[in-house]
Amino acid sequence: MKIIKLYIIPLLVMSVLFIQCSTVPITGRKQLNLIPASQMQSLSYQQYGDFIKTNKLSKDQNGIAMVKRVGVRVQTAVEQYMAQNNMSSSLAGYNWEFNLVEDAQVNAWCMPGGKVVVYTGILPITKDENGLAVVLGHEIAHAIAQHGDERMSQGLITQLGGMALQEAISTKPAVTQQIFMTAFGLGSQVGVLLPFSRLQESEADHLGLIFMAMAGYDPNLAVPFWQRMSSMNAGQKPPEFLSDHPADATRIQDIQKELPEATKYYKH
Ligand SMILES: [Zn+2]
């Protein structure tokens, strides 16, 4: 019995991981994605709809127009990049939307499928369209790189303990076994990384710089934006955005290293 398991489990792990892996655009990093994009999108559309219904949309016509204008430019850049790299299929089912919400929080996000929200509280820090392009490039990059899917997949793995595994084996033996084994580090043999949100952050910075540059915004302006965020951090209560996006010296240094690459995509 033990001998059979030794051979079969790694084979199952390898085959299922091969099927369930996707590749992050630009960085080429392999990631584990157990949840189909269509399923992530329907979850996202449901949640986004609820959010828009229960939050106060801004009435600032200039602000609304700016969010949509910068958003659509970044969207167009993403679509162009994906088309040029034969990755347009990753955008299947996308239904882009850009909304400005009246809320003092310093925050912005993009859910799977291109559902974007900008909070009015971040606009004094973005200052202008260039600053907003840094934020939208970064947030949209999280969605394009399927970071939410990845996090959920990792969550599924975390949730399957020994007891749950026993139950799950009877219904989905191959998948549950590979989830379990991956949780214990076997997955690392085929290049799947365990959760590192800092990794996802720097990946979103990297992709975001390229998307903003392709959208016609100078990627060099990402540095002063993150410096402004960093100086906000010196206040008594760090904004929401900074709990997920620490604007430290390392982040700014990494961005500076990526600027020569991003600048190649910048159309004046
Ligand atoms: Zn981020």
C-alpha cells in the first residue's frame, strides 16, 4: 500500500498541478490557480454589484470623468499588451467598470473581471492623472496577474486539513490529494510558490508600470507618487491602502530598477 502511494501521489500532484497552473504576464511566474476565471468573475460581479449598491457614488463630475478616462486608457493598454502576446483569452468574460466612491479612505482596488473602484480619499495623493494611472495600473495588474485567484487557491489548500482530506478523498481524490501534498511543500518541486503577498505586490508594481507607460503616462512619475504615500505613513494612522501597500524604500528602489524597461513602452 505504502509503495503504491509513493508512486501514485507524486504523479497525481504533477498532473493536476500542470493542469491548474497559469502564467503571470510579463514576469512569466508560474502560479497555482484552482478556481476557474469564470467562477472568480461571477463571484466578483456579485460582490461588486453589492458594493456599488451599498456605497455612495461620487457626484464630482470631473473626478468621475477622470477615473473613467484614466481607467479606459489603462484598460486599452492591457488589452493591447495581451493581444500582442497571444494572451487575450485571459481577458475572456471581462466586463470593465470604473467607479469613484465618496469615501475618505485612501484606497482603490480592481476585482477579477475588471471591476474597479477608486475612493475619493486617494485623489489628494494621486494629485493628477499620472498619479491615478500609477494606482490604476497597479490595481488592474493585480487582477490581470490573477492574484485574487491565487490567494483563494492557497486558501483552499490551507483549509484542507487532515480530517477534511479524508472526507474530500471520496469525492475528488486526485484534486484533494494534490491540494494536501502541495500544502506540505511537494508543489515546490514543480515551481509553485507558497503565498507571498510581497511578491504579488512587487509583481503588481512591475506590471502596473508597463501598463501605465503603454497608456501614455510617464512611468517615472510612479516614484514621486510612492514618496507621497510614504510621507503619509508618517502620520498617526496609516491609510487603508498602505496596510496592503507598504510604501517603503525597498518598493521605491525596486520601481526605480524597473523604470528603464517600463520607459521603453512609454509613448510620448
Ligand atoms: Zn497592491
